Amino acid sequence: MDKKQLLSQSVLMLLLLIFTSCSSDTEQQEEEAPTTSLQEVDDRITVIDQGLSGPEAVRYDPDQDVYFVSNFNGSSSEADSNGYIAKARPDGSIDSLKFMTGTEEAPLHSPRGMYITGDTLYVADLKGVHGFNKQTGEQVAFNDFTDFEPGFLNDVAVDTNGTIYVTDTGQARVYQIKGSNISIVADSLADPPNGITLDENNNQLVIAPWNGGQIFRSFSPADSTLQDFITVESGGNFDGIEPYNGSFLVSSQNDSSLYLISNNQESKALIKTGPEPADIALDTKRERVAIPYIELDRVDIWQLNTEER
């Protein structure tokens, strides 16, 4: 082999060595790079899963330091009288599995969103809204909605005057209950309403949109005219909504994520939940969020970590 051939072979080997080294470095960088900035499963504190069956919503009670979990326990659309509300502790253990079941005349069928005011836990169900004593589990009220032919009564909120608001995702409506009187507040909404909550800072009700809508609308107890409140660019099929430090936590089923949104139109994903998240609850004592998964018969408890994201 002459000197020219030897030089060419040496250059070729050097180039091959450089290419292999660069490829190895690139692969190592790709392996080391984080796959997501969202909170992962290690941030999950615990789970509630003992005896749950189709958990659709969670509500935290700071007075008793417990979680209430509504369970379909069967069909979400059949009057099977199988629904129940479980009472769970913050460590994930069950205090009472079927703590609330309704009465023989007005049983729970497929309970959904809940809201606490005073000692009463209000629950949206197949045929109406139940009221339970949160201490004893006894049913103390039932508002029958069958005359309105509801599509899917979904979530509940109560304003500072004690007026109860109920979303109907199936009929794209919002109802209100004053005393024993039920009326329609908003009808034929452009985006069917799912979750609803009270924004106490601004004394208004805020609605989470379903069916692809990305405009969160609001109205005041004094004026039921809906106003565009927050528009987001990510997520969709929003379910639960909870006020949090001047902003709102919302669960998105389109991308299985928990978002933090604010009225300056900012939004950011905090947690990648995996399965589709339903109606969430905020543990105000520990800065945690409870996320139910109907299909998994489970509720995950996550530690919120918003400052780093």
C-alpha cells in the first residue's frame, strides 16, 4: 500500500470515529433529556381505590378533613338506585364506603358533581339535586328535575346568597334553585356546560366548556347574562374546575391533563394524568388536588407544584 492510499484510509477511519462519537453523544443527550415538564407519577401522594366504582367527582371538606367521592356504581344514565358517596381520609383510606345513598323515595342513581355550603353537601344526579348532611350522611333535601327533561345534570355550585346552580351538559343549560323553585338561567349554550364553580373574589359563577369549546364563560348572581371570561388554546372537553390562588384548576379530557388557567388568558399544564380526568377537588389544607378516573375506579391525590412550572 503506497503512502497516498495509507493517508486516505487514515482520513476515512478518523471521519468514521468522529461520526460514531457524535452519534453516541446525541443519543446520550436524547436519553438524558426530560420527556415532559409536567408532574409525573412520582409526585402522586396516594390513591383512593378501596371499593370505588365509577368515581365521577370528588369534594374536599376542610371542616372534617375528608374527601367525598361520588360513584356511579353502574350505569351513568339508568335509574338503577346503585349510586353512592364514599367518605375517604387524606391518606387514601376509606372512612365509610356508602356514606350517602339517598332514600327509598329519592335514591342516588349516578351521582356526579358536588358542592358544600354550611353542613350540606349538594350532589347532581340523574333526576335531580340531592342535599345531604355532611356530618351524618342523611339526605335532607331533594329537588326533582324530571319536569325539565334533563339531559345530563353534571355539576353544582352555590353562591353567597345560597342560590344553587346546576349544569346540564346534555341540554346545554344552567339551572338555578331558589328555595324549592327551579328555573333555567341559561339555555342553548354554544358550548355545553360541564363543571361550574363560584369565583368568590369576583362574585361570579364560572363554567367549564364541554364538547371542544375553549371559552370559559361566567355570569353574576345579579345578572345571568353570560360573558366570555377566559379563552385557552390547549386542552378541551373540560370537566372539573376549582378556584386556586386567583386562578383556576381545570381537568381536560382531550389531552388527559390538569391545567392552571387565569383571567389574563394564561394557561399551563401541570399534571399529565394518564386516563381521562373527571371532576376534581382541591385539598385546601395541603395544597393537593384529587383527580378521579371513572374507568379505573380510582382517585389519585397529587401534590400541587405550580411555582416551578
